[in-house]
Amino acid sequence: MKRIDIVASEAAFETLGTFETLEGLNEAVREYKCKFKEMLSNTEISVLNILHRYSAKYKGVSFLCKNTIGKLVGKSRRTIIRVCQRLEELGIIRQYAMKRASDMQQTSNAIVILPTKCDDVVVNEQLVTQEPADNVTPRKPLPSKTNTNTKERTAKPAWIPQAFFALLDSHIHSVKEIEEYWRSVYAITYRMNLAQEERTVIGIEAFFAMKSKRKQLRKPIAYFTGAVKRLAKQRHVTVLFNDVFKG
């Protein structure tokens, strides 16, 4: 059974939120409907509309169970599961398994509507490379900063756990920055003999702690690193304590 790392709470839902404003959420949903109008069935559009309608409090995040969504659109739970998988495959939503804080048992998934990511900007060469006029010595074109954007990586590096990458990717959108965050987790926990799943939990909890800060952080990565150190130390002490008493 797959381990569930995220506890359902207001802080978690706020952290998973992918939009600053309702206008941004509304615009993203409109773009998805337009972009995939030839691919989405009526049921899939109905489910997207329901998710959109119930994603206002935590902008972009809903936590309706599949049975409830099914009742709202007049379809079975199994159909809703397939529809959500389809929307996830298209990059419209992302689902996060959640557990209750009371008993740590699985509860309804958080379903997050993803922002529409703009394609890398490629400047039209006709706008920047003009045909030289007569009797004019053409100047060497200036180096364009835009070129660096088109080479930016977007694929998940194999060494970063999927759960950690998926969470940060919905907020940061920069593989290089996400690598910095995971590198911090790995460096701190390397000598603590922690399993990869435990490292992932520590990283996710530290990111939640960072995002829950009300005031703007001057150096978010520094706060994140401090949170990782604190959580890793607590986890390491707990492991040592359990080993002693098991022995």
C-alpha cells in the first residue's frame, strides 16, 4: 500500500493552493476547456466544472470525495475515478492522497486544478533580425536572454521523490530550484540512516511549515533548511529511542 504523507488540514490545503486569485483560477479553467474542447467528454467537462465550483475557498483546491462528485453529476464512483485519472493525464488536475489528523487513516484526495503553464517564450526572428538596408553595415545582434528560458528543464530528475517534486512543482515551477530544496533535505539526512520515504516526509512537512508562515520570507530556502534540520533531528532521535527499547 502506498504511503500517504499529507495530513488533511487548513494549512495543507492553503499550501496546495495554486492560484493567487479567483480570476486566475477562472481563466485557467476557461483555457483548459478551450484547449481540450475536442478531447473532453461531457462527463469530463461536468466533473471539471464541479471541481472548479468547489475550489474557491482554497483557490484551486477541492476535497470532495468521489461519491459526492458522482452524485452531483449523476455518475458512478468508478466513472468519477476514471474521469479524474483522465484529467490528471491531460495535466489539468493533480490528486494528492490525504490522511486524517485524528486517526491517520486515508480520507478524500485533495484535487488541485493546475495553472496553465505558458510555453517557453521564443522571440519571432522577424522582429529582431531585420534585413539590412543599403549602405548600412549590419550590426552583430546582441545576445538575447530569452535563449536561456528555452533551455530550462521541466522534467522531474530521477533522484527526487515524486511526492516531493509534485508538491513543489505546483508552487515553484523551476526544476533547478526544486533540486536545491531536495539537495538540502538529502544533505541534512544523509548520515541519519533514514529511509527515502522518511526523507520525503521530512521535506514535505518542512515545505508546509515554510508556506504556512504569514509574513514574507527574505530567504525561503534558509527557513526551509532550518525546518528540515529540526524535523530530521526529531525523527532521528525517535528512531534511536525506538531501537533502544526494541533491543
